Amino acid sequence: MNLQHLIRLNRSEFLTALFIFLFIVITVSGSRLLRLNSGNSIFFEEETTIEFNSLKGLDSLQFTLNEKGIDFDESELEWAASLLGWKRFQRGLYKFEDGYSYEDFLSKIAKGIQDPVSVVILPGITIERLAEITSEQLHFEKEDLYEVFNDSTYLLEKGLSQEQLFGRMLPNTYSMYWTTEPRDFTDKLLGEFDNAITEEHRSRAQQVGYSMDEILTLASIVEWEAKFEDEKARISGLYLNRLERGMRLQADPTVNFALGERRRLLFEDYQFDHPFNTYLISGLPPAPITNPSLNTIEATLYPEDHNYLYMVANPEGGHVFTKTFHEHQIESEKWRIWLREQYRIKRQREAEESQTSENEAQ
């Protein structure tokens, strides 16, 4: 008994059915084969980021796609992965947008062809803030970066103290891979610093009469002191004037650094015994207190030529510069009067708000 007799089809009907079956098989297979290289086999309506902390399998990839709301055919993706041989996917960060063929999509992750991320380093931050920024934008934890800055072997290898290392974390936007390790990250920024600080900069430092390390230290103080760019060269000139006259810098930012917090200083804070407190020590502190920008470093290398020795804050966020202590006392009193008035206004506003709240509660 043959198959034709079993299903009771005549020869013509049998051949027709067989033809239809083969046509369907060929059409489906051909369609799938075409989709291997079709640019719309898997489509991302908006930029989508896939992050793998370790080597992952196809199940993890499918789970991630579902979690991110990507519409795709699971059985077809499994078929494509099996046919193409892409079943293990590398650690990394990958960005996708618009349409991809299965070959392009799967091979990108399987080969570990990562997309770089932008890491923004701001000027005038702390080590703690740097660790927070990098742990948000790269895959490592902030404690991992602390380990690098506290690694005595690494610091000895670089010939830097912890503060000198941090002072070289040049503010900029850096393109790097998400899987960058903390030490590689630090090495990259050190390399960028060395490239940015040219022989012209170093030669200028000698002309000013200081080493590049000393210029970097002074620039770090200017970075914290100056709110406005156009004041930086004036402030650096003021500090250099004080140093040339053998006066103490008496820079509030160094006291903030010694205390470990940036806030309005109290009278007793200036007496805080610390090697960075320039109200108590002469000359520059031992190392930078923050990471100055290249603009601030250059403003320190090319200070404004003037005779100012004193400065005090003003209500606009800048400073009033004076040449004599008597002038400084007058401007300081103006600043104190303004501050007292601001505190009075604040207390009055808080009292009014409190009274309003009480009235509404009754």
C-alpha cells in the first residue's frame, strides 16, 4: 500500500498536494532566509540600550528584549541564532535604533562590538563626586574607583599623591566603553591630562616661577574660588601677589577642603589644624584640593597683572578686589551687612509661611 493509495488521492491530486506542500516549505524557508539579512528583521522604535554584566545566552537576550518592550518573533530569533551560530553574547553596552537584520543584531552582541558612552567630568568636584559620576555612567561601583585612589602601589607607580592624582582628572567629556575598568579609566584621564598640558604650559610655569604641580595646586584653589570665568586670572594674580610678598594665601576653599565640606565658614573653622589650611600654613598647600579645568590652569599660568591683595564676596556671586587691608575691611563690612539683611528677610519669610500654614490648618 503506497502513500497515494493510503490517503486516497489520484496521481494528479497527489502531485498537486505535494507541490503545494513543497511550495509552502520553500516559501517559508526562503522568507526566513531572506530575513536573516533583511534590515527590518528586528526593529527598535527608539534608541534602546542593552547592558550585559557578563557572558549571556539566548534566553537572557530574549528576556531583555521582552523587558524593554521590543516586538520580535521568539521562534524566528531562536532559528536565526541557531543557523548563524550566535548563541553566546559578550559583556558590554550596546545601543540599537531602527531596523536590523538578525545577522547584524546578533553578531554585534556576540562579537562584543560595544557602543561607547560619554563620561562627563565636571571641574571643581570631589573624589566622592567623581566616583558617583563614573559609577552611574560605567559598569563599576564607586568603591572600585576609591580602591584605585587609595592604592599605594598604583600611586607610587605614578609618582603622585592621592590629591595630585585627583587634580589631574581633567574636566571634559570622554568617550569610553561601559566595561572600562577603574584603573584603565584613571590611566586614560591621566593620559588626557599629559596631552593637554603641553611643553608651552610647562615652560610658562617656569617663567612664572613655579613647578607645574604648584600651578595645578593654585589653579585648584582658583577653581573653587571663582564663579565667573573672567575673574579667574584676577584671582590667580591676587594669590600670586600674596605669595610674592610672603603673605599667607588665606584662601577659604582650602579650609573647606580641610573640613571635608563646602559651606559658609565659621570663625572657629579658620583655626582648624590641617596641612591644607592656608590661614595657618605659609605658601601653597601640599597638593590640589580639586580638579581644575584647563581654562583655570591657563588663567593661573597667565594671571592678570595688578596690585590686588584682598577680595571679598559680593551679592552677585563674584568678588570685590582691593589693594589695602583698610579697603578690604570696608568692603567686608558691606558684605556682612548684606548677609545680615538676607538672613533677616529669610527669617521673616519663614515666619510668614509658618503663620499662613497655621491659619490654613485652623
